[in-house]
Amino acid sequence: MKIAVLISGNGSNLQAIIEHQQQSKNLYEIVLVISNRPEAFGLKRAQKAGIATKVIDHTNFTGREAFDEQMKIALDKAEVELVVLAGFMRILSAEFTEHFLGRMLNIHPSLLPKYQGLNTHQRALDSGDKEHGLSVHFVTPELDGGPVIVQSKTNIQNDDTAESLQQRIHSLEHTAYPTVVEWFAQGRLLFKQSKVYFDAKELNSPIILTSENSNA
Ligand code: GRF
């Protein structure tokens, strides 16, 4: 299965997927990495792994639609079957998300529906939450609002900071995201008429991959 990964920065999730692709004996193949930022470190990671890269710099476009259209053309040309957003920091147009509906994933550093948008770690701390985590979800036109497939959770400790939480969640992300990509490549995951199916059963709540609470 041909996949593309869209990034804007460091690309540590991209790296995790690259390594998983190699371990999974090429169950899927990352055929293209697109960045909207020319300086994104993830581009170097992709090049080192011999993956085709493309920079589509959003600052060269006057409108969101024109930028998205360029990405759509590049992804369709590469015959991509799954689009993986991994730290891609652009809001996508409804037209783009609808074109890839059911074949585009995102990872978000919070337990959605909590804390859509930015600064999720600080917001979890400020709210006095006992736990925090990440969500992998199908992308729909609603920002960070598509159905959640998987969550990994960690308890918030008294001495946690936004930085310590970010680090912990990042390392959980590096297991969770490749797992979901693998499921999709195996045909175990399906998005149909706004519903998610896992192993042909409707998923009514997220699969909890990791949790420090035994009752979770
Ligand atoms: C991750 O925390 C992810 O949840 C969010 O952006 C970050 C990307 O990190 N969407 P990286 O570029 O993969 O290291």
C-alpha cells in the first residue's frame, strides 16, 4: 500500500513510521513525504531513507485552496492510498479533506475531544487533569474532530511540565501511529459513512493502546 506522510517540522513520527515500514517487511511503502516548510528536519530523515520528498511552501500561495490543490495533485500523481499527517501544521480545506475522506489519518497530542488545537500539554496541566495522552483519528473537515481510532494515555504527575508531558507523549506516539498505519494497510480499519470499523466491527469508542490505569 502506498502512503504519503505530510510534515512541517522535526518528523519524529515520520521516522517511527519509516522504521516500522522496514520492520513490517514493507507491508506498506512511504512513496512521498511532503512538507510545507523547506527547512523541516523531517525532509532530511526521508531523504536519508531514500524516500521522495516534495516541498510545497504555503507562503507561495495566496489562498488555502490553491495550496491544497497542489498537494492533491502531487498525492494523486503518486497514487497514494493513505495520507498520514504527522505534525503537519496547516488547516486543510473541506474540499481536500473530503477528497481523502477515509484515507487520511492525523495524530493529535491530547485525549480528544479534549484540547483540539494547540498548546495541549499546558492546557491539560492548567485544567488539573489526572491523565493526558494522544489520539489517532481519521481526518474530516472538522479540525481535530474526526472519529478517534486509538488513544494512548499517561498519568499526569505533580512535577510534570508541558515539556515533560510532551516528551512522554511523543514516545507513546512513536508506537501508536505505526500501529494504526499497519492496521490500515492490513485492511483492518475502515471508515464508512462517518463510522469506523475495526476487524469489521463498528468502533464505538477509541481503542486504548497504552494506559497506566488498570481499569482503563
Ligand atoms: C506530534 O506531537 C503530533 O502529535 C503533533 O505534532 C507533533 C509532531 O511531532 N500533531 P514530529 O514532527 O513527528 O516530531
